[in-house]
Amino acid sequence: MECRIIPDQARGRAPATTNAELMPARLFLSSGDLVADRRFDFARDLQLKGDLAAAADLLQQATDLAPGFASAWFTLGEIREQLGERDAAIAALRKALTCDPEDRHGASLRLMLLGAEKLSAMPPAYVRALFDQYAPKFETALVDDLGYRGPALLFKAVLAARHAVRKPAFFKRAIDLGCGTGLAATAFAREVDHFTGIDLSPRMIEQARATGLYGELEVTDMLEGLRGRPDASAELILAADAMVYVADLVPVLKEARRVLVAGGLLAFTVETHDGDGVMIGEGLRYAHGKPCVRASIDAAGLVLSQREDLSARNEDNTPVPGLVVVATKA
């Protein structure tokens, strides 16, 4: 089954709180022109006050002064979208992407959201920049502001899966994909002898190292991190709130299967929706339909052990539709 993109309206709920709103500061890449940078600052103040037309005018002036000003083009694209000027928004976002091919602002994601680009993988530079900025306040924002409960849900699911096959819930070797600051390792600390943490953000890895819970930590994306692991080298692989940054689950799940020992478990959370494909929401996170999750597990050669409708976090004080999934290597 092909997992296809679905418009955000299909969720039938209000737009999500965006990552940018949760971050301590908006990513800013200086133009190198002091006047252009100051106009950007004034424009951001006006945007936050709701004077979008005046903000757009100042940003246009800033890009006239500095045509390669990625931050100004990206923000102009956001404002044009807010003003209902779709074509102008797309044009500005494409300029932002041209000016910053690494796409640290995530312009390609907003283009996907607008239906101007096909669904594709999330730019690594965007994820790294997002979480490098987010790292100092990550746990406060996630746990206190969003009621994050992903690790606790995974812990209960893994215990239930082991109980169902009458095996002890203790693992010699585990891998924490998208480990962040170490919340999942904290939840499983007594059940795992040796934890390996993998995260794309160096600053998140610094936070994880400070916990003392990991025997190994690696700065890389989840897929590459798994590819560097030997066959049958882990009994448990966790991905708490990490698959929301993966459009196509199959490559990661296939590598997880290779790395797991026979009978090993892969446990992860995803955000979901009522359709059968993959969509990207206002929060610039992917949501996977239940049939797509099942098809991805089957395609990877894993066996679905558990799949529960459970929300790992809130948005606007409302639980985000989600799944807690446990799969086994037969």
C-alpha cells in the first residue's frame, strides 16, 4: 500500500501549535546588511502585533536591500500565507529555499503544506536547527506546556508486550532513536543495561550526556544511526515522538528489524489521522494513518504486537490523536 499525502484539513481539527511557537527564539540568519536586518526586526515586531500588511512591506524592502536574505523571504512567505496570498507565499518560500539550500527554516515543509511540493523527507538541517535552539528549554516546554507522556506510554506498552509472551522486561542493549534530552532512557533506566542514544541535534546530545544514562551517544539521523549498528545487536529500540519527523517509515523500520535480535522489540509513537496516508500539519510534523502504519510494519518484515490509540502530547490543551506501537522481530 502506498502512503500518500493528505491535506491538513483532513484532520478535522484546529491547526497545531507550531514548533516555532515552542522554540525559545525564531531562527535568524543575518543578511550581512545592517539596514536589512533592522527592517527584518521591525517587521517581526509588526507581525507579532498583527499588522501583517506593514510587516510584509518592510520585509519586501529588506529583500530589495539583500536579495539573498533567507530569513526575510521565509517570514514574508509566512505572512503572505496568513494574508491569503497563496501564490505570493509560494514565491517567497521558494526564494527562501534558494537562498538557503540546507533549508534551516523549513521552507520546503511549508511548501508541502501549501500543496506546492510533493511530500518528501524532512530537511536534516531544519531538524538540527530546530532542536539545537529548543534544547535548553526542551523538557520544560514538552512536559509542562504540552503534557508530554510518550516515554511513559512506551514503557507500559513494552511491559505489556513482554508479559504477553511471558518474558522478563529487562534488556541488555537498547537504542533510543531521536533520544533528545533522555526522557525515554529515564523511563526505561531500570530495565536496560546499556543504552545507545541517537539524535541529529548536538545540543540535545549534550543534554542527554548529562543524564549519565547512555553508554553511547551519536550525533546523526535515525536511519544513518541504525545503519551503523551491527546485525542483531539490540533487544529493544525506542522512538518516542521521533517518527513524527519521518515521512516514510519503511526504511527506518527495515533497519530496526536488521539491528534487532530475534524476538526483539521496536516501540514507537506516531501522530495519526482518520485517513490512510501521510500528511503534514501546521506544526510541520508528519501524521500517519493507521493503515499506513500497519503497511509499513508489514513491509519492513516486522510483526505488529500492539497498536493503541493513545496521545503522547497535547496541543491547545487537547490531546493530539496518536498511536503507541510495538512491533516484534519474529
